[in-house]
Amino acid sequence: MTSTVSIIICTYNRADSLQITLEGISRMIVPRNIDLEVLVVDNNSTDRTKEVIEKFNKDGFGYIGYIFERNQGLSFARNAGLDRAKGEIIIFTDDDVIVEPDWLIETVRTFYEYDADCVGGKILPVWPGEKPTWLSETIENILALLDYGDNVRELKAEDPPLFGANVAFTRQMLRKTGYFNTTLGRKGDKLYCSEDTDMYERLIKLNGKIIYQPKSVVHHVISINRLKKRYFRKWHFDGGVGQGNSLGRYEKRNILGIPYYIINEFLRHSFKYIISIATIKDDVIFSQEVKVLYYLGIIYSRIRFYFSNMLNSA
């Protein structure tokens, strides 16, 4: 039986790393019973992205579909890929990963072996040098790293989610869940997030069968600029802003549009941050600092939303 499979890679101004990702995909094992297409969604890049794709096609790699998505945002880009994809199995990966040669085989095989609706696997780091001492395991997930062990397991509501650098869905299930939420996810240089978690939660509500397959492996090449504290600070603050934006008009108990529970969480984490300073452990202190920044981002976005509404209604 032939399986039609689409690999979707969304990219924004990462021509050099995209080239490495496509080189890895060109080395994949593609069995005869898999009808494969690779789609790259260019989300308003201003670098050599299109040239990289054209060169791969010119050099005889095979047809890589090029899609230009003008609406800025990772969710917009992923949805544009879904609109174009022909596969009954749709696999997402990122423009800064290197896939294992058997990645495609292991991912597709898992769908049939476990009658799965969604399959994800390991995302292992390729560090550019020494791992910083301030980088604790509690915030490593920001780098989209994932390793839930070496055993296949079905993920439930209480389990952590899969990440977009290595996740696949059946077309049939995506018809039920709908597309990615365009109010969530990265938008240009704004490091908004949670679009993966949102999709995961919809899958859970629909009783989708989600399988973690440890043999489905990609390697995330960590750029040096992502191993700086300012990147983690920005990621958390922007993530909070994105989360605050997604709340829309909040009618429950609030102050200036800020939900009471957000204020409580901000105060709780601020207190924990102050206490953590006494530990003199850089990783403990920093992990608490960025949590405070996340809630500050939510508070900032809610106040901005509140006063924007006041001006519009005046």
C-alpha cells in the first residue's frame, strides 16, 4: 500500500540553516511505497531562502514546493502548508534541524502500527559549545528539545505535549481539529508561542491517539544567539504577551483587564524569585526570573488591550 506523505517546513530568514535541513532530508531513506512531497513555506523572508530552494531543485534533488505566505506568523505559515499539502500523513519539522535517515520511515510506520492520529519523536540538541551553567532543565524546552525516554508510549492529557520540530498528523484528524490558531505562535521577531500546545489540547479533547515514538529522531542545531540570557528573557516576555493577547475581552474578575489569577501568579513567582537569590545558584535564579517576565508580558498585553478598547470606544 502506498502512503502519500507531505513534509512541511516553515521558514523565516534562515537560509543557511534551511540549507542544512534540506541536505538532511535529501539523505533520508524514502521507500518505494511512500509518495513524498516536501513543501517549504517562506514567511516573508528577505534573505536567500528562495535561492536555496531553487538550487536544490536545479541540482536534481527532486521537486521542493515553494510557498510564499505574506501573513506574518508561524501559524499562518503552517496553515498555508496545510492548504497546499496533498499527503494523508502530514509531518512538520523546522528549518534548523537535521533529521535522521530513518526519520520518515519510523514516523510513517508508527501511524500504521499503532493506528495513531498524531506521532512525535525526539528532538535532541546539537550544542554550539559548552552548555551555559545558567541553563536549567526546567527552561530547556524553550529550545524545542524533547526526550521522553526510549519506550513507545501513548500520550494522555496529563502528559507533556509534542513540539512542532518533530510532529505529524493524519489528514483525517486535522479535518477535525481545524487549522493552527493564528493568534498564537511566532510572528516575525516576536517570540509568541503555544500554538503547538493549543493543537495538542484539541487533539486530546477529540480523543485523538497520540504516540511518542523514540525512534523518530531529529537533531536541533542550537544557534549561539539562542544561548544568551537575553533570548530567554525575550522568549518568556513575548510568550506572555502572546498569551495575554489570546485572552481577548476578559469579562471575569480583573483589574484593568488583567485576570485576578494572573496577578496572583505574578506575585507568587516574584516572591519565589526573591527567595531564589539566596541560593546563589545561577540556574535556579534565572529560571525564576524568566517566569516573572512571562507574567509581566501577560500583564503588559492586558493593560494595552484594556486602554486600546477604551480609546476605540470613546
